Amino acid sequence: MATLDYRTAGESHGQALIALIEGLPAGLQLDLDAANREMARRQGGYGRGGRQKIEQDTLNILSGVRRGRTIGSPLAVQIANRDWRIDDAPPVHRPRPGHADLPGSLKWLTTDCRETLERASARETAARVAAGAIVRALPAEFGIRCVGFVTRIGPATAEVPPGMDPDALIAARDANEVYTPDPRAVEPMKAAIRRAKEDKDTVGGIVEVRVFGCPPGLGSCMRFQDRLDGRLMQAVGSIQAFKGAEIGMGFGVAAVPGSAVHDEIDFDPTRQDSPCLGFVRRTNNAGGLEGGMTNGEVVVVRGAMKPIATLLRGLDSVNLETKARERSDYERSDVCAVPAASVVAENAVAFEIARAFLEKFGGDTMDEVRAAYAYYMQAARSLGRTAAPGG
């Protein structure tokens, strides 16, 4: 049994993007319609640029699936680029501050930033969404659901109650172009984007992902590499233009005493059949993770996205060939991609949750996974009961 993992390949204006997924057990029924809806959501959102009017991202499964089910072999998926012109794209000699242009040109010893920006582009996130959107069918079979949304764009913030159920979150989020569940925040967020566009500027924001239905024990405290909180923050923090990630209360824990941070524990026998196994919390400041492991509460992950580095008005830079001071080059870009980034974060988190799930309950086939999950949940519910004589 291989560890669940994926890799991506492809450039912004190359022929296609590829996601190669390895480690899925055989017998998983995929939901490609749902996966393609995630691809469409990533292309949407208020503040997006002209590229999204050209592309129509749909998934083309090349291997690893027969009659809609995984067969245990590596799964390759392709997303074709309609705007395929990498050989004809002009060179970029004036690096954009905040982008990968300058460090990449120095790393690979070239004065043409095109060599770096084609791969560093957020276009690569289409492949990441593809991987997460396909793999999330596995945790979904066990009632685990990931929901991503926007909580801030520029100065405009949303209030999203912690107790909202996933169906309510999705319905409220999908009712507007900025992908926020708070209807009162929609117009202020859109106004912030419009102002940035008028100023030939860009604007960033904050996204949040909530994972419902996780059983306790995903992740581990035995090796730092296996701590699920760190893995989730890495998954979110590695998304293009993200500069911060936090779990639960996040940086807020630094400002208050422990009595205002740690989630006190009760036992509710009426909830023994739920993912929390009856162990309930009065708060969820830990964001569903303690000691690098899920604790049965809703997992809460946030990421902060900086304003996009490509400004229509440009910024002061240097020509790499002449060393003369010039304004940075312009590549077609968005004014705000925070709504789209919430889709990327949601699917990046979904993949990491699926990976942790298979680490605990994995097998070569879905029947083995189901059996391992059922055994664990029954054994966990039996903890504390009187042992049989000699047991």
C-alpha cells in the first residue's frame, strides 16, 4: 500500500496541467461531476481577470480508473490549456516585486523571468484543485466534508458563526460572487475590489476551511513530520500568494490566558455515535486539533493571501539585462483572486485530510478501509467499559 500523495506538472501557458495521484485504494467510486464543479468554482469569483474567460477547466482522466472506480494504479488527470503559447510568449526582463520573477531568475541564471513565472503562476493551482477534488470522494464516503469560504477581502470582513452546519455554509457561500457565507459582507467586499481596480491596484484577504465529521486520531504526535496541524498549514501556506496560515484561534492564543484558550471537555452519551464519540467541547479554539491529531471537533484552518503581485500600474523594478531602473512588466492577471483561493485552500485541505485518513485506516482496497474504520470507531466507543474477566 503506497502513501497517498500527488505531484503536479505544467506551465501557465503550456499545453496542459497534469496532476499525478498515487496511493488511492482500489474500488473508490469517483464523483467527476462534483470534481468539475470545483474546477468551475476556482475559475469564478468577483475580481478575476481575462484568462478565465478563455479557459474552460475540465478534468480528463488518463489512467487509474475503470468504469468510474479507482483500480489501485496511479491516477493521472489532465487539464488542457486553451491559451497555449509558451514558445511564443515574450521574454520578461523587468521582474515584478512580490512575484517569483527575480529570485527565480537568479536561481536559474537567466535574465528572462518567463522561465520562472510560467511554473510559479497560480495557474498551477488548477492541478492542485483537481487532485483534491478527486481524492475528497474518499473521506466523503465516511461523512467527512470540507467547506472553504472567504472571511476577508481588504478592509471588509465577514462574520461566520462557528455553529453553522456544512449545508448552510455552502448555500450561503454559493449565493454570491465573493464566496462568503455572510450576506452583509458581500457588497463591502465587492466595493474593495472595485476600488483596487480603479486604482490599478490589487487586494488580498483571508480564507477559511472547515472540515466536518473527522474522527479523532488522524495525524500523530509521535513524529513532528506527522503532526496534522503542521501538515495542514503547509498545504495552505504553499498556495501561491499565501503568506500566513493558522489553526483554530491561531495567533489569537498569544493574547489571552490559558483559561480563555483551552477547550473544556464534557461527555454526552447521546453523541457516542457521532465522530466525536461523545466527547464534546464547550468551545473549539483548538480548531479540532490537539497534539497534532484530530480530536473529533470541526477542523478549522485559515490562510492569508497577499494582494496579487501583478499590478496594472506596475511597480519600481530593475531591467535584468541593463540594470537600469524601470517599471515592472505586466502579465495579464486578476485584481483579486481571494474567492478562487478559497477553493484552492478547500481542496488542498481535503487532500491532506484524505492522506491522514488513509494513514490510519488504509488498505489496498476500499473494503479494507471500510473495515478498518468500522473496527476503530467501535473500539473507540467501547473505551472505559468494564473489561471481561481476564481481559
